[in-house]
Amino acid sequence: MVEAREVFRPVPEKRDRILRAALEVFIELGYERASVDELASRAGVSKATVYNHFKDKKDLFTCCLLEQAEAFQASLEETVRRAVAPEIGPALVALGEGIVRLLLSPVVAALHKVVAAEVARFPELGRALYERSVTGCRAQLATFFAERHARGELEAPDAGLAAMQFLALCGADLKGRVELGLQQCVSEDEIRTAVAQAVATFLRAYRRAP
């Protein structure tokens, strides 16, 4: 008689610890230099425990990035909810400043560099992240612009296009400067100035005429 083997059941608390440690190590060392031994050590678990929860380093890397993409979407959703000013100008300012702070947060900025370095190795991960982040971001922002279009405040029949143009206006310059190493950090004054200019430009194109 063959003895039945006990089925392994993932432990959520340990899985979370492993993912938190993985995030630190991948940001610090990149995918290639990160080792499962180092991940396990920082998580305070054995190497076997890591492999019980994830198939291999690639699986862990993928899960780590997709989880961060979901966290970004949740933060963006909260940012959109807070942009409730009755006037379209202040509402766009609140939305834009919230988005730029998210894009320039240390974790998001660092992970972007890691993904950019590894996307050729994992093209399927690049597609998944695009769907989770860019497409998801576009959908959430499109809802905001569609509502403001319906109110008669904006002339934005293609709400998705308006969303992506607003996103580019708000964050492109500051985000590019940080990613290229021209600036290590961005001040609140710089964020406010960039967003104010972006909102002014956006409203010149999209504000509905009286």
C-alpha cells in the first residue's frame, strides 16, 4: 500500500513575509543577482519554505511584481475617489497631484527600473504588468473623465484618451527626470507647479465652452 502524502497548504503570513523580502531584494539587487538564499534569510524562513510557496525565483519575481501592480491600482482608486471637488479645476489638481505622488513613490520608481531591465527576459510579464497597471490606470481615470464629461464640464467623448493625455501631462517630465537620474527626489512645490501647468494645458483643450 502506498502511503498518502500530506498536501502542502500555503501559510498566508509566511507568503506575505517572503513577498516583502523579495520586494526588498529585487529592488536592491535586481533579478539576476537576487538569490533565493538571500530572500529566505531576509524573510526569516528556510529555503524549502520559499519553494513550498513559489515554484522558483521567476515565479516569485512575477508574483511580487503583480502584487505591487494590484497595490498601485488600489492606491490609484483611492486617489480618484478623493478628487471630489465640485469645480473641475480643483478636482483635476487633486487628481493630478495624487497620481504624480504615486508615480514618484520610491517603490514604484525602483520597480520600474527592475522591470525595464528584465522585460526582454520575461516578455509575458511585461504584457501582464501592462494590463494590470497601464490598462487598469486608463480604465479608472476614464471613469472620472466620463463622469465629468456627462456633467458638461469637459468635452471628452473619448474618456480613455483624455485620461492618458492627462496622465502624460502631469507626470512625464518629473518621472523622466527621476528615472534618468537627473533628480534623486522631487519636492512638493515641484509637484504642485507641474500639475498646475498640466491642468491649465488640459483645460485649454478639454474644457467645454459655455
